[in-house]
Amino acid sequence: MIKLKPSVLPGILWLIISTVLLTLPGSALPKEDFFDKVYFDKWVHIGMFAIMVVLWCWAMLKKYTAPGSLKRIFFFMALIWLSYGIVMEFVQLFFIKNRSFDIGDIAADAVGSFAGLFYSMKRYIKK
């Protein structure tokens, strides 16, 4: 099996994709009642931010090797990407047509960020 070396490239690509999705005008988003009933938007936020944190934690493996150092860096990554999510809510409120600030999205971003942190801690830090 081929072992991939950690790189920031997947994280950068996912950041670009996420930024594009988060800055789409509200008119470009589907208006389905079914999606509202299953909180589809919140699940998307959870997934986006979990993936973001996992990719950036993976990228940090190349730079940091000590488990204590990695734990701090991974936690910092989760906080950075949660902060990004909060900033993007303000961007949506003030700069994106037909989009609004949603505290529920911030909560979903937090759940996703910390789910990504939990996964990264279990997957990448050796005991």
C-alpha cells in the first residue's frame, strides 16, 4: 500500500472549496423543505469543518512529532478553523446577498471542528 506524506495541499484545496461554498449567494442555494426538516445545512457544516480540521492536523504531522506538541497543535487547528467559521458567518451577514448570520451554523462548525480534533487525536497521535 502506498503511504502518503503529509502535505498542506489537501487542506488548501479544501479551504478554497469551503470558502466558495460559504460565499455562494443565497439565491444559488436549493430551497427544499425536506432539507430543512433534516437540518441538512447543519450536517454540511459539521462535515466541512471536520474534514478541514483533519486535513490540517494531518498536514502538521510533517512538522511536529512529539505527542504533547501535536496535541497542542491539533487543538490550535480546531480553534483556528472554528474561528474561520465564525468569521465566515459575519462575511455572509455583511457581504453576501441573501445570506444571513446563523448561530446554529457556528454551533455546527464547532461540533465539526471538535469531531475532527477527536478523530485526529485518535488517528495520528501514537501513545
